[in-house]
Amino acid sequence: MENKLPLTCYTFLFVFCISILSANNANAQERGIYELVNSTSNIARSSKKATTSTDRNEFYNLAQKLHTTLYFDNNKLKNKYGNGAPVKITLENMTSFSVLNKKDANYNDVELITITLKQANNLNTPLDLSQTEYPKLRYIYIKCLFECNARQIEQFVKAPNNEVRIFYTSIRPS
């Protein structure tokens, strides 16, 4: 009888630890990703932390899983992952912005544009996508390798229409 009590306690402790760690892993991917959300007046945007919801599942699917992607660095195609028409465009630095203004029928299926900003002064060069033609574009994801906030991001990027959702994150590279 004395052996069953410690075994039961260890089993309970083990199950408890596994459940805590599993819940933490499920939410870990969403921490630190924010969305610029239209206010009720449609004049200003405010920051809202990303939470688990069905309306963001498609964004997370595109941003975090493998899809046909074009990678641009210094205004040149650095790499292409996958076959077929690209669904994602990733800009490794701000010198590649001019790629987005090129009219190319191969970009008609692009749904996500990811932009990596390496320095805070990169925010001084605004990105205007209002004149570009990406018929299926739904998301813009900005990765700042420094501290940034919603106000800086909303001044930095001008989306083609209100249907395009803008997400951003601050990442501190190690």
C-alpha cells in the first residue's frame, strides 16, 4: 500500500506537467504577433494582440507553413521555394521594395507579403502598396528586428485597400 501512494503522486505530477507544457506550446506561436485593426471610424488603426481565433488561422497557415514562396534580397530573386505560382513573397530587406511595383502576371496568386526590417530607420522609407496590383493579396506581415509599435507600422505601410490585413512583430535576433 505504501508503494501505491508515491506512484500515484508521480503519475499525477507527470500528467499535470505534460498538460501545462502542451498548452504552452499551442499558444507559443501566436505570442508577439499583432494586427493593425481598423477602428470604428476607419480613420485610425490600433494595435491588437493576436489571439487564437478562426479568422486568423489562414494568416498563420500562410505565414508559418510552407507554400510556394519567392525570396528577394537586394532587389534580386534570391530563392524560390515550391512549384507553381507563388503564394508568398518575402523581402529580406527594404531595398527590394521596387519588386512589389513590377507588374508580373506570376504574382497574381500572391496572398501574403512578408517584409523584414533590420533597422529602425527603415521605417522612415514608407511602403506604398496602394498602386500595386495583387488581386489575391490578403495579408502583409512586417517583421521588425528591433522594437516597433502600431503607430510606426501604420505610418510605414499603406495597403492597397481595407481588405488587406496588416500584421507585425518585433523580433530580437540572438
